Amino acid sequence: MGRISMIDPQTAPENVQEVIRRHLAGGHQLTNEKRTLLHNVNAFLAIEEASSRFPYPMSALSARRISAGSCGRNIIWTLRISS
């Protein structure tokens, strides 16, 4: 299975570098997942906008695979909320 490469912030196009600068200025980290998603700036911005409205940190989400018979693998998102 192929892998999607991560954007190198140093050599990224100027519009991507601007998005990165604004993201870091907002106090956010540039994770590997975000560096991969930055191949599509609109997708990156949509995810960031949606996650800012989520009432829990995105780190509270975890994925686990379940077997679905002959349907292959499904991913179920579960929310872990610490009290």
C-alpha cells in the first residue's frame, strides 16, 4: 500500500506556507497528519474549522477496527472523555 508524503514546510508553495504560519501562530502544532493533509489546503482548513467546534479535544477520539464478516474492515470512532 502506498503512503502519502508529508509536506515539507520549507519547500511548500507559498499559499501552504501561509496556512502553516497562521496555524502555528494560533498556538497549534503541525503534526504529521496535518503535514499530510496540507496537500489539499481546502481539506486542511475544513478539518481545522470543524475540529474547532468540537466540544472535546480531537485527541479524545480513537479508532478501533472491528470485523464485519465478509464486508472487510470497518473503523469505529469512539470518544474517550476523562472525568
